[in-house]
Amino acid sequence: MNEKQKQRQLEMELTNHKDLFLNWDGLEITLTWDDEISNYRGKTEYCDACIWKVETLIEILYREWENTYLRGLNENT
């Protein structure tokens, strides 16, 4: 799968509120959708890690943030 296909697939997962993985400059964050607040909640192994808007995650998906990437939970890289 090429980069554009991966981005489209991740955008679909994001808009369908699937759980995702975020690497924020080395900090590994699992994102889960919270219907109550209509945003993603981030969690690391040790603590809560922010509330994330879909718009922000789309910016990350399209590489508008340095040293940060988004992927599906079942993806290796």
C-alpha cells in the first residue's frame, strides 16, 4: 500500500472513530474515541495524554506536525 492509500485508510478510520496509535516525538499514545466529549482521549502506558480533536489528528496524518505520526493500532510502522 502506498503512502496516499495509507493516509486515506487512516482518515477513514479516524472519521469512523476507530482506535489509533500516535507517536508524538517518541511518546507512544493510544487514542480512543469518547462519545461523551466527541473527541479522542489519549493514554500512555503511565497516564492520560490529552484530548485530541479530529482536526488536529488530520493535520498530523498529513504531516503538518514534525516528529509526529499516526497509524492504525494493527499497523507495525
